Amino acid sequence: MDAELLKELSVITEEEQRILDGRDGIDQNIYTENKEWIIDCEKLLKKGKLIQVRPHTRFVHFPKHRHNYVEVIYMCQGSTTHILNGNRVVLEQGDLLFLNQNAEQEILPAQENDIAVNFIILPEFFNMAFSMMGAEDNILKEFLVGTLCGKNEMTSYLYFHVADVLPVQNLVENMVWTIFYNMPNKRSLNQITMGLLLLQLLNYMDKMETGSRQFDKELTGAVLSYVDEHYKNGSLSELSEMLGYDIYWLSREIKKLTGRTYKELLQVRRMSQAAYLLASSALPVADIIQSVGYDNTSYFYRKFKEKYKMSPKEYREKEKLYAKDIGKKHQRT
């Protein structure tokens, strides 16, 4: 970030000075008159404005709260720790965090060199950005739809690790600069810049984390359902195209949510089906191998033995003996 702008953002504010002078906690009146701690855009935005930036308040614990607007946090320097819907998120320099109206946020005290800026944004500000994103569905667009329509149950926050992505850093800094220094035509400039920022972020979905337990549950279900139905010929690229997500991001999420890679999930399902066919049919082993999606017979034999500690033939014989024993027990009774 530009050194002069960073210096301006680092200045101790009146609110921070009162905290340093001994004030105990946040002055709630600055942010809301709501006892439920919903920060009110009317307290932070001038009438008629759709967007504003303010430096994050340091030196104090910010209690659990929500917003009646969209907040975007950019970490200029240092780090800040947030508790978002029960999840601990640490923003490092260059990170971006998008919060919609459904996000429940708590912030641990930041120190003097931890400089972040908060964008306070009304949903309608995103109209132009939304129109710039085209017709293709993706998680970022779903987030915007929820924001614009007030339906935020799915994804409450999006967290981007993009410190190494220069175009993103430049676009965010341009927005901060334009608003902080009150440049002419700032509304149009920033609406276009926000659209360009979101388009750039679409290229880096593998650097994103999402804050939605419901979304995680539904994504896991969709992945497992696909693997269950397409274990023979399915592919991660086809799945990512079907769901509308970046393949690298999806690969990472599958590992995070299931503890296995996509390839490992496929392997488990194929082996399970092969074992079922060995036990319940008289199909030749070669036909079973082909029917579950393997071209390499020796690879299948090796993996099968790793999992079941015996060859397919031995497994089939064992299952036949087990079935006979069960039949004899039933005859006795």
C-alpha cells in the first residue's frame, strides 16, 4: 500500500484515544442504538451515500455483533483476529473479508501496527458489479444474490487470501484512495472498480474460504452423491463444471470437508462396489474390474489387497463361506 495513505490510516482516532486514555470497551452509541448490537449503517454512512471507508478501531475487544449492511475488510498491515459464526479467522496483510448481513462477528483487540480498513456498503452499491459478472453461476455471485435479495442463510462470509495477487491489491487500494481522499466521481469509479475486483476474485477462487455450515453440508452432499452415481467415469473437472466452482478451490474444499481427496473418495466407492459384486454375483473378476471403472488390472489388484488384506478371489471365497455359515444357522433355528 502507498506509504502516505498507510500513514494516514495509522493515525490514532478520537475513539481510539479515548480507549487508550482508559475507556472500558467500545462506545456503543457510535455504532448503534439497537440493544441487540446490530451496527446501523445510518450511524456510519452520510445520507445518500452507498459506500464509506473507516479505519478499524484498535486497542479494544469488539463484542459479538451483526451489521445491517455489507462490510468488506481489507488488511493493510499486520493482522486481526475475528470470530465469525463461531469460526476463528485471522486476517493477514493483503487479505480480504466479505461479510453480509447474516454474519455474526466478534473482533479481538488489534495493536497499533495492525491497520485494517472497513468498507461500509449498502447492498444496492453492488448492482453494477452484479451486472458485470455475466450469467455463469458461482459462489461469489450467490453471495451477491443473497446480499441484494436479503437472503443470506447460505454464505455469511467469504475470506480471500490474495496478498500475492497484484491486480486485486491495486483495485482495493484504488477504492480506499478514492473514498478516503474524496475524489471526484467516486461513486461511479468505485462501483466499476468493485465489479473489476469481483471479476478478478473469480480467477482466484482456490484462495477463498467460505463461512457457511449449511453450504459445507450441501457441498459435501453434492460431492458424495456425484461420486456415488458416477464412480465409473466421473471426473473432478466434470464435477467442478456441474457445480460452477473453480476446480482447484473445489479440490481443496473436498479434502477439507471429507478428509479425503476426490481421487481417494472415488477409490473408496469403486472398491466398495467391487467388493459387493464379488460377494453377490458370479461375474468374472476381470468384468468386475472393468465395471467399476479400472483399466489397469494390476493396479486394481494392488489397491484391493491394500484395503481388504486379501486378493479378490480370496475375498469372494471368504464371503461364500460366511454366507454358508449364516444359512446353516438359519436352518438350525
